[in-house]
Amino acid sequence: MKLFSALSLAILAGLSFGQTTKTTPKDSTQKDPAAKEAPAAPAPQRDNRTQQEMARRMQMMQKAESNGVSVRLKDVARFRGVRSNTLMGIGVVVGLKGTGDTRKNPQSAAAIANFMKSLGQDVNAALIEPKNCAVVFVRAELPAFATNGQVMDVTVASAGDAGSLQGGLLLRSELYAIGDKETVYAVGEGQVSIGGFGASSGGSSSSVGFLTSGRVPSGAIVEQGAPTKLVYDGKMYVELADADITTASRIQDAINKKYPDFNAEAENGGTISVTLPKGMSPVQAMSRLEELNVMVDNAAVVVINEKTGSIAIGGNVRIAPVAIASGSISVKIEESVSVSQPNPFGKGDTAVIANQKVTADQGEADIAVMAPNTTVADLARIFQELRLKASDIINILQILRQQGALKAKLVIQ
């Protein structure tokens, strides 16, 4: 791997990133005295507007790294009490084409018998063939401020040994909150939509995606919403999605600067308390605060997904002075086959002989010197110029973190 070869020479020579020097070889051929010299082409001039635009972008990047990014408060935080609630239930999916539960799962026949009994039909569960039905778990998210009659999506997943829920219909299923088996918050039913398909014929089968789970779009109707508490002893609380002390302090200052009556106070890196002014409703206070623009600090984090080769580098990532040496060792094995034939009328047998030739080659090590406070822009420019593969970049970042030169948190997924 050729690592930072062109860059190292530029840094050691005292040049900045991206600067290169070129030497034009002298022409050894003699010019014809009678030939007329062509007029020299005018020297290309740099576009001042392009330079100004690049300088402006660089200033914006540096400003964002030091001061953070301006976003609305509602995009990085929520108010305490404003949350969704998970609803769960057990249901039955019918209308399957022989891909339902087998008799190994007696709960399927029992669930169907109980449902039919609720409709006034008394059926013996032992006589039910459940191959066209399947018992499923039903789940939904009850949003905050939900009211009677609001619809929401539900998800279903097989609880038995059903082969597929394709084409199934979810029968009426009551959904309860976790820990509360008395209050019905929603009722779900409808056609099941799965994210794949399957087919079988003549003993062979083929499937794409998961066939034993699916969704029922707008399949649940809210019977009653969950209570939402917004004010706690005259105070409201803003809670950050990602706790950060610097961001919490900036939010406190921004609220007090624009709305002094709120008396904002950052209690910790994730919670800012505000006092609800007299004569103002909680909804009015939330509306004013969530539209407030705040400066969110950029964390120095590098996230690597080795499965996909994706890399995300935070804006405040810095590289300490470090030298990197990289070389490559290649081993090549060549194999050929030859035939050993005995002489005529000789006492020998024809034999096949395998010949192997093993060679090893170690490439020269490239040494790169990283300047102090190398930024993300510098790293991006270096990686782009050298056209490194994602795997090479991942290895470089991991080595820098182990050595201590990478001043950031490294997250490997």
C-alpha cells in the first residue's frame, strides 16, 4: 500500500498539504535557428472567485468546529413527559394458504376457538385444523397526545411455527400497555403486509425476505390516549437526545437571552429546567422554546462500520504529530505439472510431478509525517489524493487511535 508518499515529501520540505513541486526535464534536442519561436502562451490565472469561495467554505468549517452547528431546539431535544408508549397484544392471523401453525402448537387452535366463542360460536379446539391460521404477537407505538379515534401502524410476528404470513388477515386484537392488563388503549386488525415473498413447487421452495413478520398499515385505532405530564412543580424540563455539557450550557444561555422569564438552568449535561411563566400555558411555552436556534457542539467521534466499509469522522477530530510507516509483503506461489516418461523398454512407470515455485517480495516502506493539529479537511484531502481504499483508511484510523495520535472517540460497529 502506498501510504502518504507524496504527502510526506511535501511536509518534510516545509510545504502545506496539497502543495507539490514539479521539475521539467531539459530538452537535449537542438532547435532549428531558422524556425520561428511560437509566441509564449499566457500564464493561466487562478479564478479569484473560486479562491474566495474555497476560503469562505474553510472559514465556515472552522467556525462550525469551534462554535458548533446552529439547529432548532426541537431537533436535538424533547420535553420531559412527551414520549410514546409501547402497546402489546396477542392476535390471530387467518386466511393463510396452508402456511400456518401445525398441531405441534395447540395454542393456535385454542386461540381460534376462543375468538369464535366471543362471537357466539362454541367450537371444540381439538377439532380445529390450524394450518390456515397463525398465532402472532401484535405491537404498536402509542404516540404522545394520541386521542380516541386516531389510527397508527401495527407490526405482527409469528408466535408459533407458521411458515409464512403472506396473504393473512389479522383478526381484532386488543392492545395493552406494559404492566397494565386492564386498560385497552388500541385495537388492531387488517390485512398483513410482509416484506418478502415465497413460492414452492415439486418439493423445492424459494423465498425472499422475512415471511413470518409483517405490518398492518393504519391497522390500529386508538381507544384512549395515555396521560401526558408536562409540568413538574411549576417547572418544565428540556432533555437532550445526546447529553453534552457544552451544548446544555449553550442552550441555557440562549433561552435566558431571548426569554429571561423562563429562568433556564442546566442541571446536568442532558437536562435543562425552565420555569413556566405565569399566564402561559405549557403548549405555548413549548412552542416558543422548540423553535429557538441553539449552537450544538460537535463531538470528536470517528464511527467505523467494518461490514460496509463506511466511515464517519466528526468535525472536531484532531491528529497529533505522528509518523506512520507502511510496507507491503507479497507472496506468490506458482505451480506447474510435468510428466516423467521412462525410456523405451525401460523398467519404469509414467508419473505426474507437481513443481512449485515460491517467491516473496517485500515492498519499500513509505513513511508519512502528520503535522500537528491535522484536521478532518486535511485527512479528507489526503485520502482523496492518494485514492486509498476504505479498508486502508480504517486500518490507518485504528492504528492512529491505538498509538494515541487520534484525539477522538473511536466507535467500531
